[in-house]
Amino acid sequence: MHRHTVFTTLILVGGILGLSFPAMAEFIDDGKASVELRNFYFNRDYRQTNAPQSKQEEWAQGFLLRYESGFTEGLIGVGFDAIGLVGVKLDSSPDRAGSGLLKRHRDTSKGAQDEYGELGLTAKVRASKSTLKLGTLLPKLPTILANDSRLLPQTFMGGQLTSLELEGLTVDAGRLTQVNQRDSSDYEDMGITRTGAKGITTRHLDSDSFDFVSLNYKWTSNLATGYSYGHLDNFYSQHLVNLTYVLPVTTGQSLKMDLRFARSTDDSGSNVDNNAIGAMFTYNLGGHALGLGYQGMSGDTGYAYVNGTDAFLVNFVQIGDFASKDEKSWQARYDYNFAAIGVPGLTFMTRYLSGYNVDLRGAPGEGKEWERDTDIGYVVQSGPLKNVGLKWRNASARSNFGNDIDENRLIFSYTFVL
């Protein structure tokens, strides 16, 4: 879909609603719209010998228009949401394409397309403190985390019910039927992630059904627990529990604990069999935060999750997920918020992860890998450039069973309310 088609459609929809429903005060007045401009440069060098591609390097401009209406008045309110996404190529070539920023031609030898886009519409119904959404969704749940790490976000088609009827308890349930990947404008059936050395085999290529239920209960302002279930038809079922607790130590100091466990089993169409445990402990002292994490895989395969999504793992980071068969990994992380010394908006993060004990399925020795990440970001706090953000993300990863990568991402963003 061309960018002018996306924006023209959204403007017409908004205009028609404004003219047709003048009496629906909450529907109109509670609506909100924003535009995000996202300029993204991506460079990934493959450092191993005989790499299939020496480099991925692309530069693109993204436009993300979001609209959320209010609800009509009455016991049952109705409304709609819309999202318009457009990606424009600024620099690429066939030998450097494939970064995930841009949609590629069906004939991959032609590289990336000049532009691509998507218009997503979502109908919604609200009764009491429960909301049902049907259409384009961007789920953010432990078993299904839509990816937004490139120019445009990954989106899904389906239905989701969110209920807040009981104080402190959030319940989400629904079904997804198709996915539109972050570098695509076409919806397709869902698959399973096969990166790393997970040892997962399947009898099916894809699935048109992902069912999910998620319950999260906030016991106090410092303690929350959750249970989530996900089922990718023909591939796997997954049960996940998690706990987060913030222990106040003294003024300006606290210890945060993040504990996770997931059990994944096959759905008669795969060999998925995995137990995943994860723990992250973060000590906050003023503007400083020091974190130590551990993640362990056991079972006949590595961790299972929907292709293209993020994984709810403490060691899922910029390049790797450290979730191969039998893999154990640890992480050391340091964050600093410069607001502590009078520079609000400036943040820094660095971390190092090491993975070992990977089952290489008959190959001699054990699989090992490591990754080092650094993020520096700044968001303008005031003045005519308020909310302008700039982030540099640098990473290096090495492995004796996968790719050796050096990577840089430079992201310039600006969001303004319409």
C-alpha cells in the first residue's frame, strides 16, 4: 500500500466520523491521535569466515500514524482504533538488504522496495471495565510479544479481550490468526522461531491459530505475579509464570527481583519439549542500576516462540536469545540515568552475556556464545525540539555454532500529538 493511500484513508475515516456522530461526545472528545517519525540506520557486519552475506546495511524513514477513538455513551460503548504505517527507503542495495527495515522484492536479487505500508483498523467494544478488540492488534503479553525493534512494528490480526473487573487483576484472552512481519505489508500464517541451535523439528510449515490467556495480579505496589498460556496450533503449548518484587532498602535504593519459568510442550506436530527458567536481580542506587541475571534451558529442545516476536526471557537481548537446547547463560548489566546529575533525558546502558553448554546435536564439544550491548539515548525535555529522541545501539556477538556479528543502530525519532 502506498503512503498516500494510507494517510488519505485515515483522514477520510476521521472526517466522516466527525461529521456523522456529532452527538457522540465521548467518542469524539476522548479520541487521540499521534504521528511518530522514525529515522533508522542499521548496519550489521558478519565477521565469520564464509558468511552467506558480508553485511546488512540500510537506512530508512518511517511514518507511524496512530488514532484511538473514545467510546460511544451507554452501557455498551463502541469505538475504533487505526494505525497507518509507511516505510520509505533512503539507502540500500541488493547485496546489503535484509536488515528488517524494508520490504524486499519477491525476487531478492532486486533488493529492497522503495516504499511499503499498511493500514490497520480495529473495532472495539467496552462494557463495564472489559474491552473487546477485533482487527489489527499489537499484543504485549508474556506468551506473545509483538516486535517493534525496527522501522515499523510487527502486527497481528485477531481478537483480544482485556478485563479489569477485579481490582488489581488484569485478564487478557484471545486468538490471533495471522501476522504481518515488521518488514512486510502482507498478512500470513504464523510460524515458529528456529534461530540458534534449538533442535526443534515440525511437521507443519505454519499455523493460522494462536490462542492465549494471561492473568496478572498486582498484590501491592511492589509485588506482582502472573500466569500466561499460549498455544500455537500444530506447534506447541506453553505455560508461563512470573513474579516481580521491588524491595525498598533505604531512601533512593531498592532491589528488584524478576523471576520467570516456562514449560513448553509439543502439539502433536513438533518435538517441542522445553523448560526455561530465568532470574534477574537489579539493585538501584540513585541514578545507578546494577543487574545480574541467569537463564537456563532444559528438555529435548530449546525455547519455543512465534516467529518474528520477542521472547519473554531475561536474556533475550539485541541480537541473541540464549535459548538453544540445554543452554545456560548469565548476564551482567549496568544502567545510568543522567537525571541524577541534572541531565534529564540522557540514559546509558551496557551489558555482557555469556552462554554455554549448548547441545550441538552430535557435533563434538559444547556450543558457546557471548554478546556485548551498549545503548546511549537522549530525549529533548523542553523547547521547540521537545520529545525529539536519538539513540545509538551497539552490539557484538560471537558464537562457535552461529553468526559472528558486529552491529550498530542509529535511531532518530519524534512523536507529536495531532
